[in-house]
Amino acid sequence: MMTVWALPGIGEVQPGDDLAELILGALRDPALQDESLEDGDVLVVTSKIVSKAEGRIVQAEDREAAIAAETVRVVATRPRADGGVTRIVQNRLGIVGAAAGVDASNTASGTVLLLPLDPDASARDLARALRTATGAEIGIIISDTLGRPWREGQTDVAIGAAGVHVFDRLAGEVDSAGRPLIVTLPCIADELAAAGDLVKGKLSGCPVAVVRGMGRVVGALDLPGAASIVRDSAKDMFRVGADEAYRAGFEDGRSSTDARALARAEEEF
């Protein structure tokens, strides 16, 4: 059986804070009756508190420059009814999402947050510290909220992971009818991130969740992290938005037509 609960008592995180100490302090809350971490527990940690602890804070007036600095490829842009522009981009972590992950929610007035520099490294450091302090073999998922290209709404996904098998590799197994599973690859890390968000919520002030009962996915700290989830751009069948693809095709077609017309004109001349 899997159980998931939010960890209260973390409080507002400041640059330089030790997240392991904050989590350990929250675990000592009398309301939890000295709940301790156990082997196989997975902690789902909201990326915002990692960013805050790492000082990834910029002034709000620099948001556009921050988005540009974090962007390595523009996928699509769309004007909004309020006069602004929604930009879907690939950021320096390889993640495709809105505004390169630069976030203004749950931040101090006048500031915005950038994603952690290396979420997998942050997850490893936190997992190592908690394993040392508690003696429990635990895993860490650092989660962030993303939209989905073919579905409305958002869900939390893993952008950092340590001590967790991020995939459940079922290829080579057989289903209940005896048919072989060829490409079945559940992304356990994303599923854990979403499960954690169900209890953390967006407004509760509880940025850490504990998932118990999934010990089968917890392992060594040198397991591949969440960066291994990001699909290589060479395999991306939807590298640009529909309008952008149409525009590029139109421009290519017009260029080809112009080139053919010029060639004919030169022949006639």
C-alpha cells in the first residue's frame, strides 16, 4: 500500500538555508508524533524551495531578461488577451515549458524565481544529507509544474531525482494475456511528483511530501536522474508549434518558388 502525506512546518525558505535541516526539523513536529523517515521513503520537494535556498532569485523587472537568458530554443509564441505573449521554450535544462520555468508564484513581492542550476545535483546533495542524518535509504524527487501539449491544465513532473529509478522498465515483460510489452516505459518519477502534489497543493505552504510504500524504486544515489527523462531534440517530433511549422513551410515554399522563377529567367536571358 502506498501512502502520501504533506510535511508541515517547513516555513519560508531563505537563501542559504539548509533544506535537510529544515526537513528534519519538520519531522520532529509533535503533531507528527516523531514520525521518522524509513527505508524506501521518497520525498517530493517543490523546486521553489530548492531555488530559494540556492538564491535563484531575480527582481521582477528583470523577468523578461531572465527568460531570455534561460532559453535555448523558442518552440512557440502566442499573443494573450491581456496583451502579453505566452512563450513556450526549451530552457537550459532541456525542459520545454512556459517562460523557461521562470516563476512569479509563491515568491516575495517584486521577485521571480529561476529553476535550480542543476536539479539532479541538488537532489543528490539533499538525499545524501538525509540518508546520513537518518540512516534511512530514501529517495528525492524535485518537482515543478508543467503544462501538457495535448491536454488542458498542468501537473507536477520531476525535474530532479536522486536515489530513485525514474523509469519502470517493462519492455520484455508480458501482459496478462501473455503478449510481450515492447515499448512500455512508465515514468515513475513523474508519477511520484504528481502524487506528491496532490497533498502538497499550491496554497498550503507545505512544499514537501513523503511517499511511503514505493521502496521498490529506491536505490543508489548514482542512478540516472531526471535529466534522463528529457527527450533528445533529435527524437522530438513536435519541435515547433503548429503556426510556426506552417510559417516555416510557407517561407520554404516561397523561397523555392522564387528560386525556380529566377532560374527560368536566367535561362531565358
